[in-house]
Amino acid sequence: MPSKLIVVGTKYYDLLNPSHREISILDVATNLSGINRWTGWCRPSYSVAEHSLRVAEALPEHLRLSGLLHDGPEFVLGDVSAPLKSLLSDYQRLEQMWAAKFDEQFSIQSKNASVMAVDHLIRELERSVFCLDAGSCSTCCLDSTRDYWADFYRSNNVAAGAEMTSLFIQRYYDYLPKNAPTAVGVRGAL
């Protein structure tokens, strides 16, 4: 069925039956760089790729690749808000299926407890900095803490678009284990 296929960057992806051998890091980086976090509510624009870089940078070296790719399935599934996602059992099933394929192809642990904890921490900081909670920003966290992180995010807004794609791919290669057996196959997927 053609409705099961989606074109992303360089190839077709079968949403219902992803092949772990077909995921291209170029497609992942390009699409995550163009998807705004928080379903578009962030101002300035803040991509899933930038969020993933921040998660990776906050992790120990051996988990950075897992942190970088922890939201990888969103390159084909998009960023869906948590309240809506909780109502979409088919989306959750697809997300789990794609996460398993990412874990297998890239030899990562996207659901590792440390990765999830850092992702949660970064998400709460983003929520505060971008004032995404209902009510006033002052309910997010202490004003001084929020101001510190707001300044950090503004002054460290890494890149956008093609620049973010390049940075994401560079970090991917930086974080690959030196002796990873999948490194050659994955590099060939570019």
C-alpha cells in the first residue's frame, strides 16, 4: 500500500515495517533539524536536532550516541505533543518499533535510564526557558534559574537548518565508538 510509505530526504521509508538497514543518518539529521520541538510553540525556533545535541552533551561519553539519537524515530514520525501522543496508541506502537530499529542499527540504548533522565531534565529546562507551562513563567521555576537557562539557550543556540544538519552529522561521527562494527555500514548509508 502506497499510504504506508513516506519519502524522507533520500529514500522511501515504510512506516509500518521499517528495515533497520535502510535508515540514513543524513535523512535523520536533515529531518530532525527541520522539526520544531514542542509542536512549533518555541520562539525562537528550537529543533529536535538541537534538543538531541543538548541531551547528548549532558551524558557521559559512552552514552552520547544514544542521547543524540534518542528521538531518532521522529525523523519519519514527526514531533507529537505528549498529551496527544498518549491518546494515539498506533503512534506509540510505531514509535516503539522505530526506536527498536534505531537501537539495533546504531547499537544504542535510546531507553537507557540515564538517557531518559537527562532527556527529562533537558525537557523541563526547555519548558521553563520557553515558558511552555500553563500560567505565568514564574510558575515554571525560580526566576533566577529560568533567567540563567534562558540566557544559556539564547547565547548557545547552535545553528539552524543546513548548519544544524552538518553539526548533527559531525557529532554523530564524533560519538561513534572507534571500534563499532556498524560504523562502516552506517557511514555507507550516507
